[in-house]
Amino acid sequence: MTDQSNLPVLLVVEDDEGLQRQLKWAYDGYRIVIAGNRAEALEAVRVHEPTVVTLDLGLPPDPDGTSEGFAVLEELLRLKPDAKVIVATGHGARESALKAIALGAYDFYRKPVDIDELGLIVARAFHLHEIEAENRRLEGGGTAVLGSIVTSAPEMLKVGKTIERVASADVSVMLLGASGTGKELLARAVHEKSGCKGEFIAINCAAIPENLLEAELFGYERGAFTGAVKSNVGKIELAEGGTLFLDEVGDIPLPLQVKLLRFLQERVIERIGGRQPIAVDTRIVCATHQDLEAMIADGRFREDLYYRLAEIVVKIPSLAERAGDAVLLARHFLNRFSRELNPKVQSLSPDAIAAIDAYAWPGNVRELENRLKRAIIMAEGRSIGANDLDLPGAAPEESDLINLRSAREVADRRAIRQAMSRTDNNISGAAKLLGISRPTLYDLLKQYRLQA
């Protein structure tokens, strides 16, 4: 007899003995565990820790209803929140299925059971569980770019590829993007991929008063000014052999811009009050949300400094420009913060997912993270609703493309990514959301080369 101890576990919760036998021998590559009621199902979860569960909602003592099945679903997910539960029901199929999804089920299936089709759903559930497990090892749910940025949007994946290419080159990098888009995370990614042995030193140029910024950057000697009771090493010096990240570089005052330019040209600094030149070898990465070219035209930013800092310019898209990423990131933050802030919270309700997807996110990823934290803390049930997020409605966007074929392709891609994100990459759910069949969705995924 084949050893099944290392096979992934599929728990079948079904009271029909004939169907139990049929399902038990229907699948290869899994260790099948059978349970016929709530007590057996929960015991099986504790003992076998199944990856995927098929659950008949009509269980005794309520075989003609769904109350017992829903009770099993809630207790099962409380014991093993990452289990993929596929609900099979013939009792008020649509309403019961939607309720099950809201409670945290992965997918649903109507009886009578088609073994082949259910087998595809089961296989996909196992595959998705593997992907999510790997993403959790990367501290994220979804696609991890450079181990820090979570995205599935082509616009952001392109940014990730650019960062990987320029990280090892000896050039200054300018990150342009609105507040909250992840500029510091990308700056850290440049540092980590660069192979620099020194530290990553960050300074927010907008957060430090103008009269103190020079001292923070260049350091000072004892007695250089009132209150300088001892010598202090500046941020530039601390970044020797590493990376200096100048956040909000557009806020550096003009007189200090001159001194920074001199450092970039000569790679030598002098502390305030000092006379000894200090050579510093450091990689410069800077970021801003301001229009530096407009500031140059207004005389508020030096053009020669700009070209020293912006040897490579990387434009970071806003969250609103990253179709499907808001929901992906919301799930990522839910997984990341719920264990610490409110372990009973396990999922986002369908109305919360719709609200997240529709909102424009003017505060970008930072706003999304803050709203999720607050909702997790304040939520009273297992699922976060739209009201918990306190999100207003948002008007749908209109495409400005003129070519009809191109516009249709862009719209199709966006709609598919959003549907896949809303349903956590569930093909059946995404197809229903889009109003198309599963085979049609598979064809579109293949046509547009999108990941299923």
C-alpha cells in the first residue's frame, strides 16, 4: 500500500455514505479524510490539519437545512483559518453559497456533484494554498516584488524590474511618486539589491527644520554653535559604504542645495565648525512627491543638483493606477495585522471588497494600511465590512483611449484583474462576477497572458 503520510490532506465532510465512497476514491495525490458530522469534522481538523475541505452544508441533525453546515464552517475556520473550504449545497444554493463565501469559504459547488469539475476546484484550491504559503514566507499575500512591495499590477511589476536592474549600477536614483506609494520601501530595495556593505540611512528633509537640516546631514564639531557640547556624525557620514536616502529632497533649502551639490561632485564633506575634509563613498537614492522640473523653472531647485540626483528616474504609480492591488494589499494587511491586533478577524466581506476596489485611495497604500488597522481593531465579528472601513463611494473611471480595440483590451484586462483580486483568484467566483463562463475566462486569461 502506498505511503500517504506526506500527501496533502483533503477533508470530505459529507453524511451521504455513497457519496463518501465516491469522493474517497475519486482523487489521486491527496490523503482523503472522511467526516460525517460536526464532531467528526472538527476532530479531523485538529488531528489532520487539512489543506482543503469539501463541506456539505446539509449535515445531521439538520440534513434538510444549512444551520449545522454553517456552524461547522465557522468553527472549522476558527481552528484553521488558512484552510480552503469548498461548500457543496443543494439547499437554496445561491443564498447559502454567498453566505458561505462571506463567512470565509473559498468556493462553492452545487449538488448533484460532478466529480471532474469538483476535482478541478479542489486542485486549484491546493495550488492557491501553496502560493499563499510561499507569500506568507515572503511576508505578504499576493505577488511580492523585491520581497517588500506586494502587487499584481503590471505598472508596479515594471517598477520592480527597473529597481532590480539599476540597483547594482553606480548611479543616483530619483523616485517620483505621491505620498504613501512606497518610496522608502523601494529605496530600501535598491540598497538591499546593490550589494553595499554599509547601512541604509534615511532622512526626511521635510520633517527637519531648515536651521537643523545641515547639521543632520553633514554633522558638526564640538563648539560649532551654541548647544554643540560634543561632536556629532551626520547622516552622510553614517552612510559610508551604504546608501543615503533623501526623502522629500525637494524641501532642501537653496543654500543647502549648494553644499549637497559640492558633496556629490567631490564626495568629500566638512562637518559644521570643522576644517578636516572627510571622504565619503555612499550611494544616493532620493524621493519626492513634488514637480522638481517646475521648481527648477521657478528657481526653487538647482538644475545642476537635479541632474546629479536624477541619473535614473523611477516613477511610482498611485494605488488608483494599480488595478486590483487595493484588494490584494487589503488581504495582505489583514493577514499581517489581524494576528496581532484582533485574531478573530479572518476575512473581508463582499461589500468591503467592492468598496475597497471602488475607492480612489488619495492617501495611497499608507491610507489603505491605516484604514485596515483601524477596521481590524474595531471589528466585532470575524469579517470586516464596508462600514468598518468607513469608505465613501467612488465614481467609475472613464478611459481616455480613442482606439476601440485597444480600449476594449485595456478594459478587459482591468476588469479581469479586479475580478480575480476581489475573489482571491477564484476562477468560478471571478467568472460569475464578470458575467461569463469559466471556459471563457480561461480563454481571456490565456489571450491576455494574465496569471490565473
